[in-house]
Amino acid sequence: MTGSLDDPSTPFLALERGRVEANARRLRAHLERLGVSLRQHVKTAKSVEVAGIVEPGGAITVSTLAEAEAFADAGYRDILYAVGIAPHKLPRVRALRERGVDLTVLLDSVEQAAVAGVPAFIEVDCDGHRGGVHPDDPALVDIAAALEASGGQVRGVLVHAGESYFADGDEQLRAAAQHERDVAVRAAEVLRAAGFATPVVSVGSTPTAHFATDLRGVTEVRAGNFVFFDLVMAGIGVCSHADLALSVVVTVIGHQPGKGWILTDGGWMATSRDRGTSRQRVDQGYGLVADLDGVLFDDLVMADTSQEHGMLAIRPGSAARLPELPVGARVRVLPIHACATAGQHDAYHVVEPGSRIVEAVWPRVRGW
Amino acid sequence: MTGSLDDPSTPFLALERGRVEANARRLRAHLERLGVSLRQHVKTAKSVEVAGIVEPGGAITVSTLAEAEAFADAGYRDILYAVGIAPHKLPRVRALRERGVDLTVLLDSVEQAAVAGVPAFIEVDCDGHRGGVHPDDPALVDIAAALEASGGQVRGVLVHAGESYFADGDEQLRAAAQHERDVAVRAAEVLRAAGFATPVVSVGSTPTAHFATDLRGVTEVRAGNFVFFDLVMAGIGVCSHADLALSVVVTVIGHQPGKGWILTDGGWMATSRDRGTSRQRVDQGYGLVADLDGVLFDDLVMADTSQEHGMLAIRPGSAARLPELPVGARVRVLPIHACATAGQHDAYHVVEPGSRIVEAVWPRVRGW
């Protein structure tokens, strides 16, 4: 017990632990039914404590070597660094491996494979959203051969359905999940036929992880955002607003009645500039607004922002009335994109849902 | 001398000191001609070393109390906290004042003024972009009276032409600067007529600071972004690309020839999600790309991004060819919005323009 959400200087992050627990239970139960294991992606929370809610000491995915090092220090031993490896980062990778951490890297070119010298996943592309080779591109086998020649090993194939973040409705999400699975299994088959054992078949994104119905041939699923969820995920139908575990606590610092604005001390430095719902059916601006106990105000949106100012307003077209929030009142802003919002802060103030009692302050891993 | 831009793990910030010096000289010379002093806003760089290039120990504006505390520790004594004061922050303000720092706050309501008890600026609105009262609103004098009744003092009026960031061309910029000046002087006249001395008349934004031609009645100008400049400022005509002092050094980690992409390890976590040029005549995506010596590639833009990936591509419609940049090559991404990009990092790697030699690593102030 370290005080209340009424105490710290704003803005700061509030984290509802019970919602993380429920979100983790839901995904674990779904993946158990499908017979695959979870390799959680810690890039969203960057917190050893949050990862421990999902599966303490379990297999993880990281987005930076700083995360790998921090989680290795905390006892994690099965770590996949899932950003294509830059050769200058290999000494840090080897240093962790020499400490007994099974840190694997990701690559999608012969250039990278020829210098890797460590166990690696080959990135396979399923929807043209980022890196990766096509499963039937002859380069796939060339990369595997170069990797083993460098002293490395083909640990597995990795596919990420980036397109799923733009899906609309359950049918599109199920199709994205099926396609991600099919491409991964096909790539593993190609590699095995060429003589590479390829023990791991890794797929995942938070949307496809929740909508997959058939993961035969897949051995593990990666997902990260599910620990917190956010308004983008709610907009594509992966969660409800009641599942969102993260919010930014801000203070009212003024009013512009002529513009219908309530001004707060939470600007984009506190929420990020992410506008991920701008292409969805309902644009949530820079976030929805709840009271300090987590109850949403009717149609109150963070409509605009500058570095340290947030402008709250009623959604255009709504008949809702601007709530009476005097200078000094605290409210919570629910994030558009939890990975980006959390990235603006150094720590979480941990509460239980509906409570203002801060039970702990958990640090985040920073930098690269 | 602490190595070269070829050494640190990417992504990281490179800062060209000579450009900061030139940018500072240009603005100081302009304001000297107009007979007003500069109160630099340290929110962009959040660096004692960068502020020292502009005017060591001089008057500053801050966007957070964390900045105020760090600059007080570094010997700065005239500090304006230019975000409307939340009452719970007053004890930190008073603690700094008791250390001998002339820390002033900003407010625009009787509610705030009645509890302030410290010297304050009254925020006056000139273009409806944020907070502030209109100069002819009777509330202006009520706020001043409440402030003095609380034991505070009307140190001055503050106007910020937020609209100037959306200006297009010199004429609009000059008009915004003139309007900002006129509103500030009018507000000071109203307060003085009501018996409040109002010694300081403070205006400013980076665009209006550079385009003001008449600042009679104004005593100080605030500007922050000018130390680094960025592609938004270049787009509205306040600087040229050659003035940009900040860039993010990233490494090529892959290619998608079918999509015309070069992939890097610098995603939005390194550049921010700011898309400030999306409404300008030339959309620069997430940034323009230069080689490690700072020479821009022809029409190469950071076109898309995920958390730790940047996708570089030739600007649509351009006849330029994608440069040959192998895996491992380092390039620099020039920021869309320097305040936001710098905010994603903890330090600057300082070089001279055109040089790769890192002469120093300067820390940034973080948090609130």
C-alpha cells in the first residue's frame, strides 16, 4: 500500500491488476483448448511484474535487447528477440547466451544468417506488413543453410499477421488467423523437406491469438497487447472497454466553455501521439475518459492535445453533456494504443479494478 | 571524444551542436533587433547542456516541474512553468521558491488564482488553440484580484499563438506574430488600467518568434523548438532542412524488394508517432532519411512504422531510385516533430555537423 490515485503528481499510469489477470486467463484458456503454448511478448508492459502475472519465468518475446537483459536478470531463460537482427547487436546476444539464457534472434536474409552463429527464427511474411520471406521463396532454404553454416541453428519459423490490426469483424479476424497459421506451417514443411528440423512454429498477434480456431502444426503463439488491451483492440472487436487495464491519470487545469473543452495536464507526452482509431468506424481521438474509479463519462473524448495539454470534449454529434469537472479534479484517459501510451512512462501505479488504493509501483524497462 | 556514430547500439539520437549554435544565434540576433529578451522553452531538448548553448543561466520556460527542478539544480533562477497550474503541484512550486528560485506559474481562472499564493502569469488566448482568457473578458481582472488576494502577484501576461504551427507562408506567419503581440499588449493594458503593474508581457512560439516584425510593448519572447527545428517547421517555412540539428540513427535490418522497402530497427518507439506534416503541402511521413554524414537521400522517406521497425521507401511519384543500403548500414532519420522524437530518448550523442565523432553524451530530463 503506497497511497491512493489521489496522491501522485499527474500525469501517471494506473494499472488495474485484476484486469491483467483476467485478460491473461482468457488467452491462456483459449490457447490450451487449441493445444499450443504461449510465448508472451513483453514489449507492451516491459515489466517483469506484469509478465509474472501471465506466466512467471515462461517463454517470452522481446522487442529490444534491453528487455532481454532485464528479463534475463529476473531469471527468464527462453527469450526470442523478434526484431530482425542487426549484426552489431550480436555481441550482446552472445553475452546473454554465455550467461545460460537461450536467447534466439530473428532474420530473413542470407546476409544476416551468414553472420548470426546463434539459434534463430526465420521470419516468414504472410501479409506484406513488415519483413519476412514468402514460404515458397527459394531464399527460405538458402537462409536456413547459411544459418547452419555460420554455426547457428534453425530454431523455427515466425509469422506475424500485421494486417490483423486493420481487420473489421470476427470473420476477417478468423481468416487472418487461419492464413497466419497456414503460412507458418507451410514454411516449416518446406524447411523440414530440405532437412532442417525446425522444431518451433511460432505465430501471433493479439487479434489472431484470440480468433484462431485451428492451430494444427503450430507450436506456440505470441501476443503482447492482450495484457492491457486498448481502444484499437476494442474497435476491432478483440475486447470490450471493461477489459482495458491501463489508463493515464490526469488533472483538470482549466475550461474553455466557448469551445466545449475541459483542459487537463495530460498531453501527448503522457498519452503518445498514436491515432490508431482514426481509421476505425468510431474515432476515439486520443482516448476515452473515465472518472478516477474507472467509470466512463458518456461520449467524453480526449479530442486534441499538445505536449502537456489534453483537450477533453463531447464527441461530435452526441447529445451528452460535458461533465462538471472543476480545476483539480482527476480523471483517467483510456489509451488508444497501450504499447505507445505505456512507452511514455517509467512506472505503473497498481490498483485493483474500482479501487483507488495504490498497492505497488512497478518499473518499466526503458531504452534499447 | 566518446567514439563514433558507427559504434552505439541503434536506435539513438544524434545532435549536431554547430546547428544548435547557429539556430540560437539567428533567433537571438532577431530578438535583439526587436529589443526584446528571450525566455527559451526547454521542453524540446530538456537538456541543461543545450540550454547552455542558447543562454547559460538565463530565463527559461519549462513544461514540467521535473524540468524546473533539474534546471534549478543546474543554477537557473528565473523559471516559468507554462502549463496551467494544478493545485496539488503548488507544494513543489513553493519548495523551489524557498530554495531561492524565482519559479512562476501560469493560470487562467479565479479558482487557480485563489489558491496560488505565488507570482504568476495570466494566460491570455489569442487564437482558441488551448487555454487562456480573452483580453477583454472581465475575468482577466477578477483573476488578477484573486491572485493578489491569495498572496500572489501578477508577474505578467502570457500569450501563445498555437495557430501559427498551421500557418502557410510568410504572410500568415507575420500576421500570427502581430496578432499574438497585439493581444498580449492589450491584456497588459487592461490589467495596468485596473491597478496591476504587470511588468512582463510574454509572447511566443517558434514560428511567431522568427516572423515578428513589431514587438513594441512586449518584454520577452518564448520559443523552444528552434534549438533543433524539424520537418514541420521546415514545412511552414521557418527553417531549411540544413538547419535541423537532431536525427535518429538507425540500422538497416532487411529489404522487401517487392514493396520497395528498406527496413530499419527504428520504429515509432524511436521517432514517435507524430504525423505533423500530414496536413502540410509535402507529407514527410515519419521523417526524411540521410546518410550517416547527414546528406539527404533523394526522396527517401520513412513511410511507415511499427513499434521497433521503420519502413523506408521512395516518395510516391518520385523518379528517384531506392539507394543500395545493405543490412547493417546506418542512416539518420530527420524528425517530423523534434519535441516528440527527442521525448522518446534519454540522451543525445553530440557531434559536429558532417562529423561522426561523438564528442559528448548529454542526458535529458524525464518524467513530470
